[in-house]
Amino acid sequence: MKQMVQKAGGLPSAGNRLCSGETDPLFARLHASCEAHQRLWNAEAESILLTHFGVTA
């Protein structure tokens, strides 16, 4: 798999757009939250995701 990614020059551009939030506002918010926390999943990102899906604690 690693060789396939290297031959392709990295991740496919569609994957990059999805991860950076260019195609979906939810991913944009998650991306911003993780970027603000050294690219790590965090409590804010968790809250964004749970709120999006209507989960209450």
C-alpha cells in the first residue's frame, strides 16, 4: 500500500479536500479544531461531532 501511495505522489486530492473540509462544513470545523490542538483529536472536536449527530451526554 505504501508503494502505491508513493507512486501516486501522496494522498489522492479528493482525500485531501475531504480532510481539510473543502467539501463538507462538518469536516471543516473538525479540521480547524484539530489544527488548533497540534493536529490531535480533542474535546472540542468530540463535541462538534457529537452535536452534529445529535448525541447528548
